[in-house]
Amino acid sequence: MATYALETSSLSKSFSHGTVHAVRNVSLAVPAGSVFGIVGKNGAGKSTLLKLVAGFMRQDAGTVSVLGRQLRPGESDPRIGALVEAPAVYGKLDAFENLMNRALVLGLPDPKKACREALELVGLDARTAGDGSRRVLWPRGTYVDDLSTGQRQRLGVALALIGNPELLLLDEPLSGIDPTGVSLLRDLLVRLNRERGVTIVVSSHVLADLGRMCTHYGIMRDGALVRQLTSEELADACATYLTLRVDAPERAVAVLAEELPGLTVRVLPGGSLRVTAPGGGEPDRTVLAQVLLAAGIAVTELTASAPDVEAELVRIIDGKADAAGRRTAKKGR
């Protein structure tokens, strides 16, 4: 079995005669069996990257490898299921007929069964029509044109699931879906990953939803992949810390550095202190207060900040984590 379900090397794509660089030298490694979140602002290159991997467009440079096999530029691999941007559907067919088209193209041995299973997985239950045929019925008719945005998104996910793909590419799959549908689809993706071993690459603007699913993250900015990290590394980056207000911030830093050298202490704008314990745990509040009081430093306020994965992802996306890292490195020299 391949170590990585998806690998790209120096993948690049530009538009407008090379003036717009949508994807810049992206080298990505998605572990097999992971749920990999692609995170970035609008225009960061997430959708273009997924289109290149799915074979929906040809890259200008670089390579794409799926489950150990390098693909030709613009080539689609049958082991991939993809929903990128709006689902490709026929508006004048119903949901079941759209799925049947996909199943027949793939040559599935029992296409009707595969379609029914896909609809049930995403919560678009099939019912028996008046003429005895099995199809999806909706209050405003059977056409996909009459479905809500959320229903069309669910149908797009169902289309991606036809054929039991080993690698699932989903671009904003939770967009436009009501809270109940979001919970259903999110749980479905986690179940597919854990029970069937499907590797999932998913982009989303709703960082809280990614935090409930992802084992790994790739952060994109201006077409480039600026960072890859695991959920554990992300949790370490947004460790619990204490915020203190004291009457002598600079002297407090010196006292804590001497008496409790394992702590990381820095002065925040406004004069308060941020204190982090080794390994990301919460510092001992009692010991901290006793050390400062023994030095004659009054603690006027002490609050704990719980880990905030979403806030840390936003910092990385905006480049603030990079800037903080550069400042810390510069101080250490």
C-alpha cells in the first residue's frame, strides 16, 4: 500500500498568459488514510489545486501522483471521487438519474444498488413513485433544477462517492447546507475515513468543521503551500496559556525567567503577560502567583485561554504565525 494517497511535486498553474499564478510550485504529501484539510482565503488556489489533482485541467509544470502512480497532465484516475466547486449535474434529470449516468460510465456491476446506497449515505432518501419506479421525489418536482443549494451539494457528494473511491476530493462540500445536513455529512466523511479507509482531501472556509474532521492540514496563501502540519502539531501551536496583568511587567519577566526557567513568557501589547508551560500545558497558577508576590509584584488579573484551533489557523493563513516565528528567531541570535 502506498504511504501517500496523493503527492504533488512543484505543481504550478497560471492563467491570463502567465500573469495570474493560481498554483505556485506546490509540493504536497497526503498520507494514506488521512483526512487532509486544505485551508486558505478566497483566491488562495485551493480549487485550482483540486482540479489539477482530479485531472479537470492540465498543469503548466510539476507532477501529480495518486496512490503511488504518477498521472499524465490532465489525466483522471478512476480511484478518485471528486466534487470541485459546483457539482456537474443534468438539471432536467432527477438525482437518481444523475447518479445512474455516473454509475453506467464507470461500468459498475450493480449500478442501481450503488446509486441507492450513495443517496442514503448523504441523506437523500429514495422513495417509490406512484408508477412504482424508484426515484427521488421533492416537493417542487423531481428535476435537479428544483433542488435547494444544500440538496445539490449533497447530490454532488453522492456523485463523488459512486464507485467507492479510495481518494475523495471535496471542495467546500458543506457550503449552503443547513446545520443538520452539515452534521450528517461531516459524520459521514469521518465514518468513510475510519471504517473504509478512504483518504479525504477537503477544503472549507468553515474552520470549525475542519477541526472536527481533519488529521492533517495544508495551508495555502497566494497559490503557494506555506505549511503542512498534523492535527497534533496544530494543537501544540495553540496550547493553553495564562494571561496576567501585573504592576511591573518587565520585572515580572525577569523574575519568572530566573525562578521558573521552564516557562515561556512574553509581554503583549498593553503590558499584560502571556505565560506558557513546557509541552503546551497550563502553567501552575498558584506557583506563578507565589513567585511574583514573593518578589513584591502584584498580580491584578489572571485568566486562562483554552486552545483555539480556528484562531491559530487564521494566524497561519494571514502569515502572522510566520512573522512571530521570525521575530522569535531574531531575538534568539
